[in-house]
Amino acid sequence: MSILTIILSLIFPPLAVALEKGAGKDLIINIILTLLGWLPGVIHAFYVNGK
């Protein structure tokens, strides 16, 4: 995971997921989690990008 990915995961989690995985189910899940709360979106972004 690069520094850019870490920064994007903290600031705007859906963008970090989109750059790593593209438009797919992970992006949709992350958008929903981010809308429910910032922290769930950040946790999911780190989980997806850490794989």
C-alpha cells in the first residue's frame, strides 16, 4: 500500500477503493459504508487495499 493510497483512504475512502479495485462491488459497498459513517468507510478501504 502506497502513501497516496493511505492518504486517500483517510480523506476520501471511495476514491482509494476505486483506484485500487475499479468500479465494482467493493466500490458500492464502500460508498454505502461511507454514507453510513466516515469510520466504516475508512476501515473498509484499508481492508480492501490491504489485500
